[in-house]
Amino acid sequence: MEPVEARVKASLERAGYVGGDNLLVVALSGGPDSMALLHSLLNLRDSAGLRLHVAHLNHNFREEAEEDARFASAVSDQLGLPATIGKADPVAYQRKMGISSFEEAAREVRYAFLTEVAERNGAVALALGHTADDLAETVLMHVIRGSGIHGLRGMEEVSTWRSREGDREAVLIRPLLDVMKSETAAYCRQRGIAFREDPGNRLLRFTRNRVRHELLPALESYNPRIKDALVRLAHSSAMNVDYLEGEVAKVWPTLTEQKDHSIVLDSGILAALHPLLRRMTLRRAYQQLAGDTRRLEEGHLKAMEDFAAGPPGKYMDLPRGLRLQTGYGRLILGRGAETPNPFPPLAEEYQLSLPGSEDEEVTEIPGWRITARLVASPDVRINDPLVASLSLDAIGDSLLIRTRRPGDRFQPLGMDREKKLQDFYVNEKIPREWRDRVPLVVSERGIAWVVGHRIAHWARVKDGAGGPDCMALRIRFEEVRQ
């Protein structure tokens, strides 16, 4: 079998599309790559059990576009293949969606068109003519943009494309990823297969073209086989990602809980993971809700990881309208206002049971289990936002658990005067809709602890206090999940 066709068949076998009766939509631009792919699939059609449907989209942004569309239609007729020739305006789509990159807008428009053709005809996948050169260029572009390990994979042989809204998707197969462009052109020339040259591939205003015509030739002066090296990097990264994603899959059931429009992650389990697995877990959660990770950058993942270690009641906005929130012992990823409140409702006022000795007292209220015990020489440096040590002398003999009331004031640790509790909530960036659920530990003197955030300055264990006669009250909140 001809080498190009042999590699195409091997790719189809790996994807599970050899045997049976599989319909593929073949994206045909008219260039040597897509023409080589189409003719290879045509020659393999009977032995592999394939049916083919040609699809060509006229982007209508250069003079040759109409001729390319006529060429694709004529090729399909000559080969006796059904075809769908479409037309779209990626510039208008780019403006409508507010996309900064024309290349990204054109890609979305093209994949949406191909997906529609596949859905209408019952195809199992879209066959694309991306080659090993395209893979090397993509890896290099991702390196330039500061990609993580996922970006180093470049393109995958089989992947899933989802629409920006997440309501449509299609399977993509790239059977030429082991084939160089020089080989597709030679394949066409040897068989007398006509193809079109796209002058748009020489326009240096597009990032990929600058990488192809300027950066890669410069790198070849250091390593003449730089493309091969980048392809090897892509394959190695793909294996690493496959392994790591398998490790994430092992902990996923114990780490996450799926809600209606959100994913809840256990902060403790997440924090115990290796940093790389933490980021991959956060990435998977984002991908499940957003549909893809096209707008999620490595910087976003680093910010999410840092944010996850912060106090409860905070949130950060992410691309595609998603929001990450910190709760008590958990992270919640959801869609903006649809993301659930991380705090249990607290409708009444409750008396906190205080220990009379070093024994522990437990108070159970709706949504919370609260333990209180006396400790000698307490370590005031506590990293758990749900644990606080309070001066026994300062708080008195009675403590209440409640939520905020009109006129509440609070003296945060480190401040020499009180401020409105409302202002403290604003400064802490606690979302407005959550503030009525934040538990407060209150003594006769006032608010001693805004749970999860800060104790009162007057309730602190003072510096220099110590010894067996120095006692403090340590309070721990544990959320009781229904």
C-alpha cells in the first residue's frame, strides 16, 4: 500500500473507523493536504467500509474563494461523491461574538458548518487534513503563548469539538498527523491530482503564517529537523497527559460532586494532590462545564490553584461566564449567578456550649457541628479558616452563633477601631447574596469572630501571653452536609 494511504488507514484503525459502515465528512479546502486525504480515503473506502461526504466552506474573505468553492464542487462531482458547499462571513461572526482573533473566528465558523453537515447526514466524524507540519506549528504557537502540558500536545489525532455555547459537538479525526506536507504534495503530483494553492497561507498578518514562514525557518538554522523534534514533543506530551488524566480520573469520584449547573470540589482532597494533578483537576472541572478549554490559559489555572487555598466566601470570574467560589472546605465552580451559595442557611440564634474544663463541648446546629475546648498556651497561627483561638478573658461567659443584623459593627484583627460589618464584607469581597449566611460568634462585647474570615482585635490572644495559666477558647466549625 502507498505510504500515505497506509498511514491514513492506520489512523482510521486506531480511531475504530475500519470495518462496519462509517460515514465521514471530509473537509475539502482544495489544497494538497485535503486533496491527498480525500483521495486516500476514497482508495480505502471499500476495504475500510467507509462512506464519504465532501464539505467545503467559502469564507468569502479573498478573491479566490469563489473559485475554490467551484473547484471543490467539481472534484466531488468527478469522484461521484455527495457534497455540501457552504458560505459564511467570519468577519461578521468575529464582530458579533467579540473575538479578537480572526483565525479563531474563522475556525469556529468552519467547524460549526462541518458539524452541521455531519449532523444532517449522520456522519460519525469529521476528517480534517492537518499534517505533521501543522502539528509542529501548533506546538510552537502554544509554546509562544505560554501553554502548559496540554498545549504541548498540539493537535490530537482524535478529539471533540464543541460550540462556544456548548450545545453542539462533533468528533474530529486527523488521519494525516504522521504525514508531512511535502509528502501530501508529492502524493498529488505522482497521481496527477490537481489542487489549489491558497494565497492566504502567505499572509504574514496571521500568526500561523509568521510561524511557518519566519520562525520555523529561523529555528531550522539551529536544528534542521526542528519539525520532527516538535512532533516528538507533541507525542511525548500526549502520553504524559493521558497518564495524568488517568490519575485524575481515579480521584475524581471522591473529590467532586456534580450539581445542576456546577461542580463542587473537596478542598482538603484537592490540596493533598500533587500541584500538577491539582491543576489538571481544576482544568477538567472547567472543561466539563465550559465544553472545552479554548479560552482557559495556564495563567488561569495558576490563579485558580492559588485561589483555592484562600478563605471561604470569595469568588473569581473565569472565561466563558464561569465563576469559582470558595466555601467551607470546598470549591464551587459554576455559571455566575447560577453558582450555589456555599454557606448553609442559619435562620436563628444559637447558644454555644462552652467547656468548664479542658474537655470538649459540642454544639450542633442546622448545617454546622461546632466544637469548643480550652487550650493552654495556644498557637495563634492557625491556617484553617474554620478554626479560631479567642482570649478567654475577653469573650466572657456566653457566646452566641448568629448571622448579621442591621447596625452590626466589627473591629477586625489589626485595626484600632470598629467599622460597619457591611463594610468589612465589602472589603473582603464576600458576594452580596452570601452575606446573610456567614456565621458570627458573638459575645456581650460584640462580634468576636466572623467565621472563615477574621477574629476581632479585642478577642485575640495577646502577644507574649503564655504559660500554664494562659487559657484560650479554641472553636472549630465543621459543615454538616446534607
